Amino acid sequence: MPKGGLMRYLIQFFAMLGDLMIIGASAIMIYHEPFNAVFWFIILYSFKVWREQGGFMAWNPEFIRRFMQNARRLGF
């Protein structure tokens, strides 16, 4: 593995993990307080921001390949 090759896989992993964390945290918040307006505001706002930033882009094989190629070019 080239120098720094592991870094691009870690970055990809944490991008995917971040998606799961947003969904998991939202599910936990809904489960524990389904009628709390503050929680719903936080959930809806976080999903709005997440979607504007690409949503499940980190899970799309085309974007994964692009990211890996760009990271390799940059030396990661």
C-alpha cells in the first residue's frame, strides 16, 4: 500500500459513518420523544443540511471511485 493509502479509506469510512450517525441519532430522538417539537426541529434541520451536502453521496460507488482517485492524486 502506498504511503498514506490508508488515510483515504479512513476518510471514506468516516463519511459513511457520519451518515449512519445522523440517521441513528434521529431515530433515537424520535423513539424517546416523538412529540417534542425541539427534537423535530433539530431532526428536520439536520436532514436538510445533510441532503444539501449530498445525502448518501458517500455510499454511491461512482462518487467513491472519484473520491479515491482524487485522494490518491493528492497523496492520501
